[in-house]
Amino acid sequence: MLRTVLGIALYIIFAPFVGGLLSGLDRKITARMQGRIGPPILQPFYDVRKLINKDILLINNMQYLFAWCFVIFVIFTGALFFGGFNILLVFFVLTTAAMFFVLEATTTNSPYSVMGANREMIQMLSYEPMVLLTAVGFYVATAFTTGNGAGTFSVAQIISDSDIPNITVLPGVFFGFVFILTIKFRKSPFDLSMSHHAHQEMVKGITTELSGGMMAIIEVSHWYENVFLLGVVALFLLCNKWWSILLAIAVCAITYFLEILIDNTSARVKWENMFKHSWIVTLICGVVNIFILQMLS
Amino acid sequence: MGFIVFLILFPFLTASILAVTKNNRVRKAVVYSCSAVIVCTAAVFALTAFVKGLDAGVRYLGANHYVHIIDTLMLIVEILLMLLIVCLSIKYRKYHAGLLSVAGTVIIAWLEITGRAVSEQNHIYCDKLSVIMCLIIAIVGSLICIYAVGYMVDYHKHHKEFKDRRTFFFPMLFVFLGAMFGLVVSSNLIWIYFFWEITSISSFLLIGYTRTKEAVDNSFCALWMNLLGGLGFAVAIAYCATVLEITTLQQLVYHPVGLAILLPVSLLAFAALTKSAQLPFSKWLLGAMVAPTPTSALLHSATMVKAGVYLLIRLAPAMCGTIAGTMVSLIGGFTFLVTSMLAITVSDGKKVLAYSTISNLGLITACAGVGTTETVWAGILLILFHAVSKSMMFQAVGAVENATGSRDIEDMHGLIVRLPFLAFVMIIGIAGMFLAPFGMLISKWAALKAFVDAKNILLVLFLAFGSAATMLYWTKWLSKILACKAQTRLRRNTTSMGQWLSLASHAAMMIMLCILLPLISIKLVEPLLAQLYNIEHVSVLAPEDMVIMVVLLLLIFVIPMVSRIIVKRMTFKPNMEYMSGINQGDNRHFTDSFNQPKLMFLSNWYMEDYFGEKKIWKLSVAIAAAIIVACMGLIIGSMGGVM
């Protein structure tokens, strides 16, 4: 119980700082890869502070409603996850949050944000199967590693029941998850619905009609989301040994660096490519991995 | 007992009154009062049933003189119906339907006349599942009838080209309800078959209501597919009666020798697959859209297709772990995946609903086919939620069509501004279908867990990809309704009071179902499962998960309300939409390359190149047919081994 409360509290308080720092690091590393010096690490915080002080320009007030729904559901997703609850439920709530983000954009009836929202929906279609299979993967893996054949969806039990990191039996699922993580992180080549840069054919895509304080809040909620996603990556590594924490941090760092590298070395693809590839990767890596695991146990 | 007889006979009585009622006022009064009577009777029946406990299920009507008379009457009606179908099929030159009808009836008549099917057993069996089904049929079905009164007035205003056949239409609706009540409380296989055939034939007659060529073609499509299933049913009865000397469904399901009942169980399951419009038999339900909306609502929610899944749930204990179960779960899962994808590609609101019905039924079918307590739990909850939300969605789409003249989702752009109340009803319906934490999702969750436990990777795959597709088509629809287009005006709402009564009750029921879900699960569904599987206690969802569900539900209600308050207090500058600087200033037009204002419109994605009907329909029908043929072949082969 204490652990649950602690996990939720730590997440809600510190996730924005970690997320903001990660974002700052991202910009720094990106700049260095491009041969620039780059902004200070704390730049994202300065940006958010500045945004908060600006007027909120909205098309209609439904936008405001859905944007808040998105924010709260994202935080709720992470809270459920770090509280150690059922991972399947966590992913369902995540999907609900994503849906509110789409609704926020479509309710404006503004061409660029609606186009962004349409693409966001395709992105959801692309990553959703792999996300569900990740949850299934953990269930099958715990059934396999704990030996008594009873799997679990509970995040807390996935960590406490495993003697070795689950990645050892879930390499395919891990790869598949990292693949769709590029979509979730909104990194090139899969930053279809919204890029971090406004100089593209979609302007700012799904966030085109957000501004000022509302934009700041959306930005912070993306930090929350990113921390949660890295948490899922860590879950592949965490087990009931102390060293697994170090391992998890290392792997999260490597994954994040890889995402930045991919972002900087690849051009945006067409949605068809994203959709096809993520489903194929899901089928090959995710499904085959789980199938073999079930055969073995 | 009295309640059951009343529930079966009263709708037929109502139907005969309505058949001679020409005046619309009188008809309205009759429909309203009779629907109220049906709902009240079913409610009292359910209450007394649950107070009494119904722990062992109640059996009525052993062999006696009355039963013999009823049997004879049923046979006469069946033969009359057969003659009717033969006449119609000759008239419209659809001979295959007539042949199928003759074949089924001849088998049953032979059994009855030679006395092979005379049963010493009970004919009526009423347990908690029957009571729940009765409640669904009574409440949802009656509300649809009430809705139909107002709808049909509008319908004939808009469609002057069709002959007004309301004196035929309303009786058929009530006949349908009566047959459904009969179906869910019967135990004797021949009785079930009798009601089964009545639902097939009345749906055929309802679909052909407008008598256009399309309607006639589609109604015959529905007829022959259901009669094919009915033929399977008849063969199963004949096998049971002659080889196993069994006459009731309960004897069959709880038969001690698993292998002996494999053939009849799979034949019955086959009949159920046709009835619940699973692939390869999905076409008839899609064709049923040509009928007026109340028919679609009735067929898709409380009756007809639910008869199929009801039978599957009944058979689930016998199918668990057998090849019949494999067949059913594969077909169900496959149907779920394919029809969810197809639903992405269509923009006709009713067609999306039709595909989503088939896909949800697929999920229920898959759950019943796996046949463990967890999956059947999920299946029953899905039946409950689906009945309410789908009936509500069909009625809302019908009302929108009457008000705006279109049921295309693209034309529902900005419905929240134009017809806010109908839009709210739709939002509740859609949320109930797929949004966390509503019922569908919980059921999906339980199904997924059970599929993994059953080590059925194929079903897991179907579910994972299928629910991604489900999410897409509902979000698309929701985003259309919620788009706020500038300068859209409120439209006059032509929905009548009766329609509102029905829509509002559905919405209230949907919300109640969601809030009371833990209670429904613990008090209704889990005891029901214990009864179905003859075990002491069943517990599916862990209490802490239930708590989270409730928290989520509160969030869904509380957040919009709180944000509503904040929005009212805050001030923001209204802003122009960003259109690269060529917004004409009204948020509706942009400046085109001739420097002229041009209307902007936004459309959804339909992904026809990937999931289009042309691409995957024939292939999936072929695959599904192959699965059925292969599994039935295996089953018949294994029976040969036994004999």
C-alpha cells in the first residue's frame, strides 16, 4: 500500500522534471549531432514558463475540455503504472488519453489540426496491437519464469515475481515495443501527426490550434507520457534483484539515445510505410516471441 | 410458470390486436400500453425469480396431455409457415429457400409423427441466464417498439414511394419478441427449433418490408442463410432423438459422454453461427439494413442475433476444449478481426453499426467457443452492454436520418452543434462501446486474459489487431460528431416524444449498467456462471481492479464537469483557424488560386486500399467457410471412429 502511494506520488511530482530534463538533453544531443551548440539543458523549462505567461487563444471551449481530459488521463496512466497496478488497464487508459488528444484537435474543425488528428489515428492503429501484445507478453513471461504457470498483469508482481529480467524471454516483444516507441515519442521517421518543429507541411499538426498556457500544459503532459513510456521499457529489465535497477536505467538511457539517433538520421515516411511496418514488426517480433514462449511453457 | 406463459403469449396477442388496428392513435396507445405491460411483467418475473433464488433452475411441463396438444399445434404452425415460404419462394423465384424450408420441416414432422421425439422430460427450463435474456428482450425490445411508432410516421412522410404496411409491421415486431421469450425459456429442442424458425421467418418478412427489389433480395438472403442453420438444427435434433434418445438442451449439454454429443453440439453451434451472422454468413445482417431502422435495431440488439449467441453460451460448457469449441472460437475471433477492419472503410452510419454488431458478436462467439468461466463471463457482459448500446445507436442514427435526411457519418459533421441531444445520446453509445472504463472494455480485457490462459495465440492476435481497428472507427465517428464547425445552426429536431422516451431510457440504462457493473458482475453474472457450470463459486475480476474501474468511471464523469466549470470562468480570446493566412475570415472558406473564396470541408480516412470490401471480403468468406468445412469434416470423421 505504502509502496503504491509512494510510487504514485513520486511519479506525479518528479515526472515533469525528469521529462523536461530528458527533453532538454534530447535537444542538446540533437544539436551536437547536427554540429550546433544547442540550447541549455533547462531550455524546455524556460519555454514552458514563457508559454504559461502568454494568452490562451482557442477556437472554441470544447478544445479546452478535451485538452484537460488528455492531460489528466495521461497522468492517470502513469500513476496507475508506477502505482504497480494492472498493466492491461494502464494501456487501456493510455488509449483513452490518446483519443482525447485526437478529439481536442478535431473539435476545432481547423484543417491542419484535423489532418494531424487523422494521422494520429493512423498512428494509434499502428501501435495499438503491439501495445496490447506487450501486456500479453509480460503475462506469458511471468507465467514462464515463475514456474507455477500463473502469469500476472500486475506491474508490481511482474517485478517482484521475476528472478531474472523479463527481457531474456521477451527479446522480440522488447524490439517491437521499442519500434512503436518511435511513434509514441513522436520521433522521425514516425512523427507524422506532429513534429517538434513547425517548418513542415502540416505546420504543427495536431497541436496547431493550441497556444499559450494550454500548450504549456500539453507539453508537460508529454513529459509525463515520455517518463511513463520509459518506465515500460524499464519494466522489461526490472526483477527482484537490486542490480536490475541499474540495468534498467542503463537500457532506458540507451533506448532514449537510440531514439534521438534514429530521429536525426531518418526522414519522415509516408503513413502507409509506418502502418505496414509497425504491423509487420508486431506480427514477426511480438507474435512469434509470445508463440514460442507459450510452446515452451 | 404463469409469468413465462404470459410473456410468450402476450406479445402474440398484442400482435393480433395490432394486425387489425388501422388508426395510428389507437396503434400508438396499444403499442405503448402493451410494451409497458411486457416490461413490467418481465421486471416482476425477474425480481421474483431472484428472490426465490432459482438455484437449481426451474423445470416445467413434463409429459402430459397439454404438452401433446401444444406439440401438435406447433407442428401445424410450422407446416403452415413452410407452405408460406414455399409460395413466396416460387413467387420470387428463389427456389433454394423453399427447398431448405421443406427439408427442415420434413425432418421435424417425421420425428413428431413417428413419435420418436415424444419427451418425458420437462419442456420449459428457466434459470438465471433465461431471466437475464428475458429482461434484455423485454426492456430493449419494448423500447424499440415504442420508438418505432414515432419513427414509422416520419418514415412514411419521407418515403412516399413505399406502401404503408404498418398493420403488418407492428404485429411482426411483437411476434418477434414473443418468439424470443419462447426461445430463451424452452428446454425441449423441438420447441427451441420452433421459436428459432419463427424468428428466422419474421426477420425475413421484416427485412422485405418495402418490397423493393433490393429488399426482396436481401430478405431472401437472410432467409436461406438462417434456414440453412435451421436445417443443421433439425439434423441435430434428429440425431439426438434417434441415436442418443435425448430431447432437451440441458440433457445434451450435460451429457456424460463428451464424444457422443460432439456432432449435435457442433450442428447446433453451426446454426447459432448463421443466426448471429458470423462469417461466412455475415451478408444477411448487412443486407438487413434496407429495412426501416426499428427492424435493424431489433435484429441487431435484443433479438435475432442474440438468439444465436444465447444458444452458444448455453452450449459453452459442452464446447469447452472440444473441436466444436475450436471451430466456434476461431470463426468468432476471425469475424471480429475482419469486420472491425471493414467497419473502418464504410461511411454509412448504419453500415458501420452493422459491421460493429457482427464484430462484437464475433467476440461473444469466440468467448463462448473457448468456453471457460472467464470467457463466458465476458460473453454475457458483452451481450448485456451490446444490446443496450447498439439499440441506442441504431435509434439515434435513425432519428438523425429523419432530422437531417442523411445517415452518412461524413454528414454528421458538427452534430453536437446542430442536434446536441441526439449527439449526446450517440456519444454515450459510442463511449459505451469502446471507451475505458465502460463495459465493453472490461469484457475485452477478461477475454484477452482468458485467451492467453487458454494458450490460444491466434485468438490473442485477432483480439489485439481487431481492437486497434475498433478503436479507429469509433474515434473517427466520435471526432465527426464533436467537430464544431463555425456558423452551424441548431436544427429543428423532428424526433417525437416516444422516440425520446426510448433514447433517454437507453442512455440512462447504459450509464446505470456502467456504474453498477461490479454489482451486476457479482450478483448476476457470477452466480449465473456457477449455475451454468454446476460449480460452487465463480470470481472473475479481482476487487482491486473493480475499484480502479470505478475510479476511472468517476474520472470520465468528473473531468468534463470540472473542466466545464473552469471553462465558464476563464476568458480566452476567440481565435481564427490557422489556414496558412488564406482564411477568408469566417473559418469556413479559404482563398483559392483564383483569388475566390472556396468552401473548406474536412473528411475522415477510410483506408480502402487496405481494408476495403473489395480487397478482403471474398477472401475472408472463403477462409471462414474453409474453417467450418474443415472442422465439421473432422467432427464427422471422429464420429465415424466412434461408431
